[in-house]
Amino acid sequence: MSFNAVVQYLQERFGETYQVDTLVFLVTIQGFLVFAFVVAAFFVAGTANAGFNCVLTAFLNMAVTLGGYYVIKHSRAPIAVSAFFPC
């Protein structure tokens, strides 16, 4: 079974919704990974040189993940999509 056959089957079965469901699933997985990263960042927050940088990076990753989830689920405006995908 080729990749094109799988894509054709999914399009026949789900129409265009499988793309949105796949994106939501992937952003959800990213959310779990970012949550683990935030917890780990709080553990190293006391480190003199890397603590603030790690926490800031964790919060920025969380903002990108939440923004992506919002764009995929609620907002289909071109400006919202174009703001999310370069990240």
C-alpha cells in the first residue's frame, strides 16, 4: 500500500477533517512535551547562568504551543495562520 493510497483513503473516509485532527493531535503531543520541559526548567531555575534562560525558553515554547492550538481549533483568519506557521 503506497502513501498516495493511504492519503486517498483518508480523504475518502474523513474528507478534509483528518488534516485538522492530525494537527490537533500533534500540537497536543507538543503540549505534553512542553509541559515536561517547563517542569524541568523550574528545577534548573536556581542555576546562575542557565536558569533564567531555560525558564524563558520554556514559557516561549508554551506560548507557541498554545497559540498554535488556538489557531488550529478556533481561528482560521489568514493573519492568525500566517503568524503561527513561521514559528
